[in-house]
Amino acid sequence: MLTFNDGVSIPTSGNLRPYRARDGWYVVGGGCCIPVEDAAEARHTIESMARDWVIVTDLPGSYAVRTCELPLGHGYRTRPEAEHRIEVLRARWEDEYEGDFPRVTIEPRL
């Protein structure tokens, strides 16, 4: 947590993400706190800083890997590459498993 003299506190742990404080926009995460103009610049900054992208799900990892082989924690070089992998897995899920496809997100990793 980074705390400024004016009382603004900004969390810097976790994955890179846009953060709006009362004094403006920041990119925070991985110990970083980078001021940016707006949400669009925050997204651009995150995409340029990310080493790779990971697929995250709300299912326990062992269940997700066993049932639909979501490569949790595996890094993809680009966000579109990770998005493509999810679409392939979604199609496979619909063919082989009952129930809804797990909720997944793609997050940048430093």
C-alpha cells in the first residue's frame, strides 16, 4: 500500500490493473503505481508492461484442469492468444461436459 501526504492510499500488490483514486487514474500491481491520464491509457500501459497473460477461473485449479484442462497460471505471449485458447476450450466443454463453462478471465502478469 502506497500512502501519499494528502491521505490518498493506493494498493500496489496483485496483478496489474487500472485503479481510480480521488486524484486520478493509476496502473497498480506488482509493486507498481504509475499515474496515467485515463482508463484507456491505463489499459494501454498494462498491455505494454505485461510479460504475458494468464487465464484465471473461480473454480479450484485441480477441478478446472481435470475437467476442461484450463491452463491456469500458464503464460500466453498475447491476450488474443489466451482468448483463442478459451474459445477452443469452450467449444470442447460444450461437446464433452454438462453444465455451464466456468467463468474465466484473462489477467496480465508481470
